Amino acid sequence: MPARNFFAFIVLAALAMVATTGARAEALKAAVFDAVFVNSSPQETTPEETARIAALTAHLKEALEKSGQYHVIDLASVKSQVDSVKDIHDCNGCEADIAKAAGAQVAVVAWVQKVSNLILNINIRIVDTATGAPIKGGSVDIRGNDEVSWSRGLKYLLEEHVFNGRR
């Protein structure tokens, strides 16, 4: 199964679980920033990893929107602010201010850290733009640097840390 189709399959499976638990009556406006790839390994970042991080961002946005719990908003009005930040996941809370300026109620940041080709972790943090406090989030270690591992990691985070209400 091609990587893009596999990612879509995993995200849709997570959404099916959400449908059985029920969505919130009113979706929160969410500023979803592009996921960041943090390469802590001695290996260079590959084109495949660059493609995977873009696919992860797209599937995260799609899953949040389809869940009914979040409405993903356009960040075009704050593009210059977003572009001025090196790593949105590690900017000392600036994501909340930027998201608030865009009209969002929550800011969503995600990042993948590569320790080696065998050890990576995927992280998601959702922050209330009014207070800057994290309201949901999670991290999962994955083994293997391929589409299957990344997809399963995203699916786990969505099911266990985003859609079920756990912090």
C-alpha cells in the first residue's frame, strides 16, 4: 500500500473510533502549525523524512477537522509571524499568541524527533490560546523510520491523547 494511502487509512481508522465516542457539540477553532522534524541523529535528513513530516501535518489537520471536535483555521493572516519562528514547538509559548492572533481557540503543534533510524518519537501539544496552558498532548516512541511506524504513532496519539480527552 503506498505511504500516502496507508497514512490516510490509519487516520480514518482513528476517526472511526471518535465517531463511536461522540464529538463535542461545538468545534474549537484550531490553529494547526506545520509539524517540525527535529533530527538529533548523526544521519542527514532524507527526502523521505521531509515527505513524511509534510504528510503527518496534512493527516493531522484532516483528522482534527473530521473529528468534529476541531475546526482547522487558515493561518495566512499570521504567516509572517509563523515564518519568523524557527521551531514552533519550542518557542516558549509563542504558538498560543500567534494562534490567538489568527482567531483560534487552541494552538496545535506536532513534532517528530529522530534519535536514530530505529528510535523516533512523535509529539502533539494542544494549547488554550486564552491562557497558554496545555489542554491535551502526548508523545509516543516509535521503532523504525518508515511510513508504517509514523502512521501507527500518529494513530496512537490521536486515539489515546487527543480524541479521548486524556492529558
